[in-house]
Amino acid sequence: MKKIQISPSILSADFSQLGKEIKKLEDAGADMIHVDVMDGHFVPNLTIGPPVIKALKKNSLLPFDVHLMISPVHKYIESYANAGADIITIHPEATNNLLGSINKIKEFKKKVGISLNPETKIQVVEELLDQIDLILIMSVNPGFGGQKFMPEVLNKVKKLDEIRKNLKLNFVIEIDGGINFENSKLAIKSGADILVSGTTIFKNNNGDIKKNIDLLRSI
């Protein structure tokens, strides 16, 4: 059985204690750290930039899974690569040249992620799946934490898993948005490899991060 990876979203962490919060996640068995970058333009919210990621990177040996919800994204890839992102995930809608942006991420020896919003079709990236390391399926509309999970996106997860098996491709499937102990099981059964979760990990069971990570992994 494959190991389900957990990528806690620090959007739900205590921002006044981010370094300590990341250390807690590492000690609790998180597989990577999910960093949501929002620009107030591509999505209606603002979060953190490269200097904060660079500072936080010193607090952890875990890979930084950086989701860029910014547009135009192409010109910012270098800054986030240099700041310490290990996986850089971008949206097709945020670049005029998706293949060019994919290649730019690869130039910096980073893993390439592509994020599909709930309404974005697989066909947008289907011909590029052999160039991609990770597909992030958004199970909410991006921009804010704490939204309700949209179960209809699980069909997209199933379809991508089917394509991956049929074509013998190696990309992993990540899902992000309203993930809790119930729908995590549905996501795993549909073919997801990585679960992104914020509120559930930081707030449930009186903030017992290790327990919450273990519960999310279980089927």
C-alpha cells in the first residue's frame, strides 16, 4: 500500500510563531510544508513572499511545497526558487506560456506542480503530464482558508489516476481545500497521494498535530 503524504498548510498556523509551528509539524510527522502564496490579484487575499519563505526554510529540513496563486507568475518563479521552494506549483491561467513556465521551474532544479481550480479541465494540462511532477487539485476555490470541500472534484482525481496508470506516468496527485477526516478517505480512494490540510491539522483534537496527521493518513 502506498504511503499517503501530508502537506500541512501554514495558512492556518499561528503567524506570530511560524518558525516554531513548522518545527512542530516536522516533529509530528508531516512530509512537507505547504506554503500558499497569494497576491491579492489572481486571488482575493494576500499572504507571504520570498523573504519569509527564505527565513522559514532555516527552521525545517522538510521540502517546501509552494503554491503560487499569483499572476503573472512567470517572472516570480526565480524569486521563489531562490527563496527555498522545493516544489513550485503554478496555475495554467496565471501564465501566457505554460510550457515556458514549466521549463523555467526545471531550470532551477525544482519539482513542477500544476494546480487545477475546480472549474479547470484536465485537458488544459493533459498533453504536458509527462513534464509535470505534481498535479494539485483544488477542492475549493482558491484564495481563502476554511472553505467547504467540493466533492465533485474527486472525479478529476479519479480521471488523473486512470491516465497516470494507463500512460505509466510518475506525477503525484495532491488535493487541497476543506480536507477533513471524512473526505480525506474519499480523496485517497480516488487516487490522491498528498493531502493538504490546514484547519483540520491545527485546530482539531485540541490542536494535537501528530494525532491529526495520523488520522488524515488512515483510510
